[in-house]
Amino acid sequence: MRKFALYLLPLAAFLVLAGFLLRGLSLNPREVPSALINQLAPDFKLARLAQPQETFAPAELKGQVWMLNVWASWCVACRVEHPLLVQLARSKAVPIVGLNYKDTPDAALGWLAQFGDPYLFSVTDRDGRVGIDYGVYGVPETFVIDAKGMIRYKQIGPITEEVWRSRMLPLIEELRRS
Amino acid sequence: MMRPLVAVACMALSSVLCAVEPSTLDPAGARRAADLAAQLRCLVCQNQSIAESNAELAVDLRRQIDEQIRAGRSDREITDFMVARYGDFVLYRPPFKLSTLLLWLGPVLLALLALLILGRTVRARRARPVPVPLTTAERDEATRLLENGKSGDRR
């Protein structure tokens, strides 16, 4: 009986290994969990894209749930995500502030004119310093920020219909209730 | 005639501008910056350190390191700055804590397990009875049987 169990050992080892590898297939190594979840959104004061003489600081939106969407005119994946953002803006689902990351104002404004502007307004982070404070490493990225100014969720890469419906919208509704 | 010349001049100039990253650190500071950059993982090309990567983010982060060294921050403060933004993932040498316990102790546990198995195998082998040498009578008997077997083959 003991001998028999010993013969099963390689099979067991194989199954354990296969289990880990199978799990690995559905993990995305590019998605690094954010260190900023449940932390206060880093403060900044940046000029607005369309009205450069005006600034914006996250504290101004205290008291409501909002999203900070990092985008750039050079970012291809942003175009994939953009129609959904426009749709969210049209249905007034949630206020979205754009963080125009390492871009030139001309290119950015042209891009918005071409694809539509879903943002309450965008602010310009030309040298990417605020991006570093937010741990941005791939555009687009989207942060859900609650009424107290805490980051509650970070979407790395485009928001898809599925992610919006199954994760972000329920979270935003829950944050609004509490 | 002018245009190709201008183009060539631009190309030459751009290669010069790109090749040299402006760093105004003293040699010791530059060495610290290089060491730090080599310990931090670039999140864009994940298998390269910030020192090796040419991704824009890596360039920005090298600039951050330079600036912070110039501002007199310690190595610890600079790595903490990176971890606060990008998480432990930026460290090529993960910290020893509860969630990394298995990572750090895993090899030791496996080695202990191997030693345990080795010890048991050796002990089991030792416990096996040592064959008692044959007496003369037994040896003769064995020879006789073997001989018989041979003649039997011949049949």
C-alpha cells in the first residue's frame, strides 16, 4: 500500500505544477497591484488643458466620487477606451477628470476635438511627475477616488465594457452610498 | 543642396543630444544613482532594471533618482519613494515580510525536506539485515546444486 502511494507521488507533483501553470495562463504579469489602493490620492496642482491659466487640485472634488483618467494623444490604447468614456460622460455616470500625460497641449486638444471630450476638464502633466506620484507606468490608467479623496480602484489599461459593468460601476455605487 | 546638409547636421546633433544624459552628480553620487537604478525594476519592460531600460518611464525615474540624490536623500528614502508609488514589485530584492515568507523560506524548506528524505532512506538501508557469510558445508551444497544445474542443462 505504501509502495503504491509512492508511485502516485510524481502524478501528484505533476498535478500541483499543472495547477499553478494553469492559473498563470489567466494572470496578466503586466498588471502590477497598485501600492496606492486605500491611500489618499497624491496631491497636485496642475494647469487645465483648455484653460492653462486655471489650475486644478484633487481637493476641489472632495465630497464626490470621481475618476482620474490618465491619457495621451500618442497612446493607442486610449483610443480603444475612449468611446466608452464618451458614453459614460453622456450618461453622466461619474465625473471624469483627465490627466493628460507627457503630451503637448496642441496634440491633446486636437485629439479631443477628433474623438470627443468626455472630461469635466483635463489637466496637463507634461513631464510626467504627477504620473510618477500616481505610480503610472502604462497609459491609459484610471483611478476611482472616493468622497474622502482616497483611491479605491486602479484600472491598468483600457476600461472595457465588462470591467466597467462588473467592477467599477458597482464599486462607484457602493462608494456613493457610504 | 542645403536641405541634405541640414538633415545630416540635425541627425548628428540629435545623436549627441540623446547619447548624453545630463547628469550633474559628483562621481560618488553618480555611482549611488547607478546602483539604485540597477536595483529597481522598470515597470514598462519588466525584465529590465531602470538602469538598463530605455523606456521613457525609466528615463524619468533615473532623473528622479538623480534629483533626490542631489537633494541629499538617503538610498533608503529613495527606494521607499519608489515602493510607495509602484509597490514592492519595483524591488529586485523583495523585502522579508509575511507575504514573501514562502518566497524567502521556500528554498530552505525544500532543502530540509530533501535532507529528511535522504536521512530516512539511508537509515532504512542500514536497517536491512547484513547477509551472513556461508559456512563451508553450505558453500559445498551450493556448488553441488550449481553443478547439477549445469549438467541438467546439458540433458
